[in-house]
Amino acid sequence: MYHGSTVPGFPEHPHRGFETITFARNGYIDHSDSLGAAARFGRGDVQWMTAGSGVVHCERFPLLSPDGPNTVELFQIWINLPASDKMVPPYFTMLWSEQIPRHTHVDDSGIATEVTVIAGEVELGGVQLTPPAPPPASWTSRPEADVSILHIVMTLCAFRAAAEAGVRRVVLTSSVAAVLYGVDRAGKVFNEADWSNPDDSRIGALDRAFPRAPT
């Protein structure tokens, strides 16, 4: 399973009162926890862990190839649990890659956008994308909360500001550079920004928040 004396990852650590959604884009993740569960997932799989009343787990990245880079690429989102469900028993859901809906949409300009729907229903290009059901205690299981979790791979210039005023957008990116249309923190509309430049005051750190669409 492993080689060498050091295994990268996160040793045992506790979670309580919220849930983690881990989307493994590339590579593998080995999970084990205080409930006695152990599993390996990766390459498009999602692990959804409701920590609830508390769980201790660890995440390791197996070095399967002695000569290869053993690349791991993942996103992990933390979502607070509703107050009434913070102390529910810990709960695990695995969304395997083949169960998760994906669709590539090509617009009239020929720009392709691939959307992976982890939570929430999405209609794209006339195709209804419905993921497996989320854990029962999650905000995502409450229709009135209207929570969606999407992984979007888009060509440069594919992102546009929201069409309606008051819509909040947060974009998490792992790309080196991109061209955006959006609204900066001062409410000024900008046409593009250099994401590779950490000093660009319109962009800031990893998360880019667009408070509202231009009116």
C-alpha cells in the first residue's frame, strides 16, 4: 500500500457539529476513523462525512508508485449542520464517481463548460442533472435551503456575473490564470483580472466573492 518512511496526509484529528464534503479530483485518499471504518476513494469520488456528535478520523495519501509523482488533488468543503442536528450520530455517505452526474455544455460561441453536480439539481442544456441523495441531517437535504455544490471546469471567459441583482457567488479556483467578468469588493464591475497575480486587489485570496450582479 505504501512505500518509504513518510506517508503524506492528515493524521488523526476530530470533527464535531458540521460536515465535510471531500471531492477527490485526482489520486487516492485513504480514510480511517474512530467508528472503525476504513476505505480508499479517489478519481472523481466524493466522501460526505456528517461529524455530528463527534468523530476522529485521518486522511492519508497513499504513495502507490515508487517512481511516479503520486499526485493528489481534492477539494474539501465544510458545511455547518442545522442547530437541531448538530449532535446527530456521525454518518458517512460515499458518492462514487459513476453515480455523480456530469455534463459538458457548449454555448453558441463554442465555449465548453463541464459541470459535476454533487448536491442540488441542475438543468443544463436541457439535461436534468440529479445527484444521489445527501445525508439526512445536512442543509442540502432541506429543499428550502436551496444548497447546490457544483464542480465546474470552464474555458477562459466562460464565467459571467450573475444575471440578477442580489445573487451572491463564490468561486473557488485551482487554475493558474483566468479571465473573469464579475464585481469586485467595492462593487465595481471589471472585465478581467489576472488570477496568477496575488497582489491584484480585485481578487484577493483563494475565494473570489461577487456580492451582486451589476444593475
